[in-house]
Amino acid sequence: MAVNKKVPLRKCVATGEMLPKKEMIRVVRSKEGEVSVDVSGKKPGRGAYVSKSEKAIDIARKKNVLGHQLDVKIPEEIYEELILLIRRESIL
């Protein structure tokens, strides 16, 4: 008898889509207020998930969705890092 594992779903803050956690990128705000990209998905702190698409990153940037979710100003470097991660994965 095969046991189906439950796939954890997360909601993209930019597009509102429910997607598997592995298809998302997590952005984290630490207690000190530092914002970073969490590739492992296990860093401590308040997190928000964004789809692995440049369209979702553009929406998040324009509407400041990540800033609202994490209650902090998101540096431009974070958006650039997200786009680099997406492009690197699409090459592989």
C-alpha cells in the first residue's frame, strides 16, 4: 500500500497562488530587523514566500508586498538577489 506524502503548500505574497513550498523562495526578517533571502527555508524569523518567477518579483517590488508582510523596508539588493536565484535555477 503506497503512502502519499502531504506536500506543504505556501501562498505567494505577490500573486496569491498556493504552490508547493519547494517552488517558492522565502524572504526572512530577523528579530534585529535584517532582511535576507532564505534558500534553505529554515532561518529563524518572520518569513514571506514569493514564487520563483521574475513576474512575481516585479509585482512584489512595485506593490511593496514584501515590505508590508515583513513590516520593514526591503533593500533593492534583496530583489536583485531573488532575480539572480531564479535565473540561476532556470539555467540548471
